[in-house]
Amino acid sequence: MSIDDAQAVVQNAIGGDNVTTTVEGRERYPVNVQIPLAQLAVVRVAAGPAMIRNEDGLLTGYVYVDLAGRDPGGYVEEAGRLLRDEVKLPPGYAIAWSGQYEAIQRIERRLALVVPLTLFLIFLLLYLSTRSVTKTFIVLLAVPFSAVGAVWFVHLLGYNLSVGVWAGLIALLGVDAATGVFMLLYLDLAYEQAKREGRLRSLPELQQAILQGAVKRLRPKLMTVACMFLGLVPVLWAVGTGSDVMKRIAAPMVGGLCSSTFLTLELIPVVYTFWRQRQLRGETIAPPWAGRTRALPASAGRSERGRLRSSVNRR
């Protein structure tokens, strides 16, 4: 029986079929024959799929899950464990997670390459700028300082780790590296000036010189942070299309700037002081009379040499 024949039978059974037309003078009426559908088949109501889907040649059914208050990765991990323990699938059946979770997995694989590459490029640029591995690592100390505030602020806002949060963290790395370079520049200038003026004869003088350089950096640092706050904080109250993503990009930057502002100004000068102190311990300070002794001729007597030696000792 073809599909056309079956559809014709169903059509005739439901709405009937016009078999002929009767003519009544100027009027014409169709003659309709209708067969009850119950005479042709057993009719009953049954639930079925709204749409038949297939993937890779296999029939597929979708179950949609809307998450609230937790991240997709954690949900899939817990739900997958429960399904493995509680649900016994018949042969030929399989469960696969898709949707946002699948997109997050792709992003995680990319971030596993992007984040180390970003750190390497920042390290390379810092080294080319400072020409010192030690100075480069001192600047990179700002990275964990800012990460502390970023993680806490994201947690307080109730945001889960997402692609937007990772984008904000990567942008924060660049901002911290730039501010750290400026801090190191001010400390180097203060140190070199104190060294030229002979004010590095003791640890308190070294600390005072570095303190002067850090204080000069205070105003530019606060101005930079204030400008970024003015641009990022209003995003946290944004509404409309795309605001959810923008909030998660701005949140780690705002929190990271709060912590790095304090920790960079406080801890980087301390680490810099320890480094410079170790350098000063390894240097030999020449005596005041170095380079001012006069050479005596070979014919000079012992008495004249003795007088010169005693004069040097008295000095």
C-alpha cells in the first residue's frame, strides 16, 4: 500500500470524498461519501517524539537542562557520575553531553595553549625591556598579587569560572605587567641616584632611597587605577544584551586592580630591597685614599718609605 493510497483513505474517512455532483436546475450540490475511520483502523492517542533526529546515522533524543546557580562543568561531572551508577542503558544506547558544556570544553583546550603562551610573551617582553631575569621575575610578582583580588571578587559576585572570566584575567595580566614595569623604573632611578651621591653605605640608607622611589610611583599608580575603575565599575551594573558577558570580563579586572594596587606598592619595593642588599654585600668599597698614593723612586730610602706608610696608616 502506497503512501498516497493511505493518505487518500484517511482523507476520505475523516472528511469524506466528493464522488459526484447533482444538478438541481441552476444549482449544483456535491455528493459526499464518508466512511468511519473506526472501520479501517484502531485509533488511539499515544505520546511520541515531536521530531525524529539522527546523528551519525543513529536515532537521537535530546533532554534540555537549564542550570541555575552552578557551573556547567560541575553539573556535568556530578550528573555523569550519577548516570553511570544509577542508569543501566540497553545495548546500543549511549549518552553524550553537548550544548554549552561542549563549548566550554573547546575553550578549555584553547586556553590550555593561550594562557601559557601569554605568560611566555609577557616574560619575553619584560626581559627585552629590563635586560635582567631578576627584574623580570620581580615584575611578574604582580601576577599572583592581582589574581588574589580577582578570584575573591568573582567569588563574592557569585560568578562561575567562564570564558568571560578567563578573558578578564588575561587582560589583567597585561595591566599588571605594565604597572610593575613602571614601579621598577622608579626604583631603579632612585637607586642609581643614591648610588651616585654615595648614599648607599648602610641598609637604612638603601631602604630610604628605595622608599623615595616607591613614593614617587604612588600618584601615577593611583591615577591609573582610578581611570580604570571609572571605565570598568559601571559595567558591573550594566543591563541589556551582552551585559552578562561584559560583567564577567570586568569583574576579575576590578578585583585584581584592588589587590595589586596595595600589594605592588608594598611588596615589590621589599623584594627589590633584598635584591639590592645582596648586590651591595658583594661589592668592595674602596678606601678614601685609594688612587692617591705617589710612587717613590728606586733610590728612596727606607726612612722616607716608612714615613709614607705611617702617614697612610694615620689616615
